[in-house]
Amino acid sequence: GVRGGGIAPTAAGSAPISGAPRAEGEKPLASPAVRLRAKEAGIDLRQVPGSGPAGRIGHEDIEAFLARGPQLAHATGLARKDGVEDIKIVGLRRKIAEKMALAKSRIPHITYVEEIDVTALEELRATLNKEKRPAKGAERPKLTLLPFLMRAMVKAIADQPNLNAVFDDEAGIIHQHEGIHIGIAAQTPNGLVVPVVKHAEARDLWDCAAEVNRLADAAKSGTASREELSGSTITITSLGAMGGVATTPVINYPEVAIVGVNKMMVRPVWDGTQFVPRKMMNLSSSFDHRVIDGWDAAVFVQRIKALLETPALIFVD
């Protein structure tokens, strides 16, 4: 019972055992000042053995618990961890770090984000994937969105060849290439690599798809050659379903442009009379603002948008 404002001692056997955490749901006994001290220290009072009557926790118990460290906190799975692992950046990871540092320190990026209605493109892609190639021909690879984007980029670059270039900023020379060599940024078990589809301008949809598949397999297995991982003039980066709504892709130095593919989502779109479900996807593209003006960047992305939204145009020479 309660006497004189104090708490009557419980039976001898009912007090918490010194050094043992309380059972789940058991409220620890402590003054407001002690509770505040525990809160400031990030301590769960249920894990602190009390040395006072009926297991009451005092300031000295808090200090003793802190001095002992996290060994008692394992009962709730919330133990403190103080270890530090030193990981030396070597090999591919070091090359990635160096290239990213170069890109961000030397290239003033401008990023342009535009949404694309890919409903018609997805319908066309599904139709083409259902078609059977004549028996005498090799089996066609399944088409993803990437080959369509690659062909759209090829057509857009025909009007804006300055996007298909690398910039030697030390010499002050822009090397504008006739051949379009599209890097496909790919995540592998060993880190980020960029296998290159050479001469995309000379490949049709299925050739682009087959080469992307071949290079992706080589990159993931670690068998891609140095030649297959170099020589790109413009890059695509895509994380598929993990692509997010918008990104700010880092240019593959010393190129001047990179096209980022974000995830596709079904969204309600107003068609003038009602909202209709459409498959929408954003492109987040970055450009080297030293050599590519914002207007040129916008024209390039808008041209790609027009081609992807009316995919029949991709097949028109």
C-alpha cells in the first residue's frame, strides 16, 4: 500500500534482480529527473538495473549503466555499436571515384527533366515482341525500352551532332564524332561500368537490343573487354523500376551529355474532356553547360520525346 506519499516495499522476491533487464511491459521506477537524464543519454530505462528499493533507478544507476557500455542492451536488439571498418578504395571502385570527381569538379551540369507518354510505345513494343521471325532467321531478342530510346537518340543527334561529342577541356577542343557510340551505364557485382554499343547509327531496333543484352551479360560476368567498356560518345543511365521519379545523372566525363531514364508509372492524364490512365515516364538528362546551351538541351530532349510518344516516327528515315 501507499504510506506517507512513499511506495511501500514489495515482497523480497518480487524486486528485479540486480543486473537483469525488466520484463517487457514492466514499467521501471525512477524520478522525473532520472527519466530526463536517461532520455538525454538515449537509454531505455527498462534495460537499467535499479539499486534502490523495489528496483528503483537512481542517477548512480544511469551512470553505472553508461560506464558498462552496451552489453546489457541486447535484450531489445538495440545495442550501441562503436566499431569502425576501414575500407581502402582500390581497383574499379577507385576508378569510378576518380571519374565521378572529375565529372563533378570540372563539368558545370545542367539537368533537364521532361515527362514522356510512353503508352503508344509500350503497345508497339508488346506487339513487336509477339511477332515471330521467319524460321530461316535468327530468333529476335525481346525488346525493352532501351533500343527505342537509342534509335530516338540517333535521330535526334542527326539534327544536333554537337551532342555526340567529348570535350577535351585542357586543350579546349570539342571532338564531335560521326559514329554514335552509346554507353549503357550498368550496375554489376563489382560496381558501375559503362559497356558501349558501337555505331548505334548503323543498328536497327533488334540489333541494338541484341548488343545491349550481350554487353550486359559480359559486364555482369566480368568478361567485358577494355574495348567494350570504352569509347562512348554519349551515355544512357537507367535503373529500371528503381529509377525514381527524377534524377540528376552525372555526365560520363569527358562526354557532354547523358540521358537518364526514370521509372514508368500509370498516371491519370487530362485528355481535354476527362482523366485517362496513361503510362508516363520521365527522362532526366544532364548536359555540359560549357559547350551545350540550355536551349540546345531542351530541343534535344523534346525531339526524343516526340519520337517516343509517336514511335512510328522512329522507323521513318
